[in-house]
Amino acid sequence: MNRLGILIFVLIAILTSVVRANDPLPSWNTGPTKTALINFVKRATTKGNPEYVSPPQRIATFDNDGTLWSEKPVYFQLQFAIDRIKALAAKHPEWKTEQPFKTILEEEQKALTSLSAKDMMILLMTTHAGTTTKEFKKTVRAWLKTARHPRFNRPYTELVFQPMLELLAYLRANGFKTYIVSGGGIEFLRVFAEDVYGIPPEQVIGSSIKTKFEIRKGKPVIVRLSEIDFIDDKAGKPVAINKFIGRRPIAAFGNSDGDLQMLQWTTAGDGIRFGLLVHHTDSKREWAYDRQSHVGRLDVALKEAKQRGWTVVDMKRDWKAIYPFQK
């Protein structure tokens, strides 16, 4: 290669790195989905633009399972509950004949995938009733350190979506406040949400069981009770957003029919709005599923996306990498 060729090669390399450095979403392929995201942020944050949104109103809500990390073969928090039941089974012989414990102990995989957010909360309630919130967090942290995903043999916290991590960071860099609004347990999510997603505990909304204040050994504690408090799924999501945030989001991100009402309510507001569904289409790098799936079923919301102009991510087409370890 002559000097001119070397110079051209170096210049191309420099320009490429500059472009990458200026790209807020490097794991998103160039196309209509990426363009829609960037255009929305620019329109909402450019002063003088008729669609400009003041910083306090820049609220974005994200589902967790299937939107920020994977959810197959079962919801990851459900797997945590399954592992806890197996660990405690020797102390509870009655579980061998009681449902849903019998299903779990016999490892009926098909039945496991049909368990709902409510079922998951019942399992967590049963296995952790009477423990303090501090003790529960300790148990969750221990599980996250040792548990491995059956397909990828990696910690569950590594099964987060790299493109969505970039999107969260991009929104926050442009004055958005990002919230998790999940059907999963709020205390489970709060253990890792800040480290993994950069979302602090006070910006996590999820399903919950009732708790109470007690004095144990002279110290005040919050104790978990064996009673469901709230299921943050489907129509419960906009109700929870209104209750805990007090502002209607201008952007909502989900992946299933469980997120339908959150997207409906968000995008029905005045001014600029953005709704996005993550469509799992990549069976090689992740999974491909939608209408027939027991976990993360996407049917009605997918139909409604076309009618309402929501953006639909095709994971196979739109994402250069699924997980951080695939970059």
C-alpha cells in the first residue's frame, strides 16, 4: 500500500470512529426504527420547536421482562421463585400435592410457562412471608450471583438488551426521567435496577405484596406479609403510573399484550407522544415468538401498533447485537 493509500485508510478509520462516537445508539442498525427514536428525542428536546417538552414532563416508562432483558424459557423472577421453592421443599412436604408447588417440584415445563404475574407473586409471598425486606434483598443478591441461564450459562443480569441500555442512556442524556413499570415484583427489581439499568429504586414500579413495620431485637424493620398488595400488569400499569409518578409519560416501551394499556394511555395524551414494542424475531441470537407464546404474548398490541402508529422493533433486523456480550 502506497502512502496515499495509507493516508486514505487512516482518514476512513478516523471518520468511522468519530461517527461511532457521535452515534447515541451504536447497537441499532440504521433504518426507520432508529430514525424514529432519534427524531422523537430531537423534536421533544429542541427549544423553539412547537413539540418541545419541558424537562419535568419528559417521562419515559419501560416494561422489564422481554423489553429490557429476556424472558425465556420462563420469567427470570419466576425462576428465582422456583429455585427458592426447591430449596425449601424439604421443610414443606405438603407442597408435593399442592398447586402450583406440585407443578414446580415435578418440573412440568409447559405448565410453568403459563404461570401469571399473580402466580409468581403468590410463590414469592409463600416462600418469603415473615422475612424482612433486608433479608429478601440479601436472598435475591445471592441468587443473582450464582444462578445461570439454562441456554447461555450466564448470570441473568447479563441477559439485558444492549440496544435498550443505550436507549435508556440516550434518553437520560436528553433530560428524560426513565422508569421501570413491570408486572414483576418491585423489591426483586430494585435490587439490581440501578446497577444494571441506571434506574434508581424510587423509579421502579412493580407488583407488590403487603408489608408492615415491626421492631425486632430492638431495631425497626419492614416485614413481608403473605398477602398480595397490587399486581402491576395490563390495566394496572397506567393506574400505577398515575399513582406513583403523577404525570402521564410521553413515551412508553413494552413488548407484550401486558403493556398494551400502558402504551394506549401514554400515546393518547396531548402533544408529542411515542410508543414502542419490542418484537422478538431472532431465534438465533435470542428467541422468536409473539401471538402463540405463553410467555410475553404479543397479539392484540401488535395489531394495535399499526392502527396507532407505534414503532415496532424487529430484533433480527434492527439490532446489531442483542446482549452486551455479543458486541
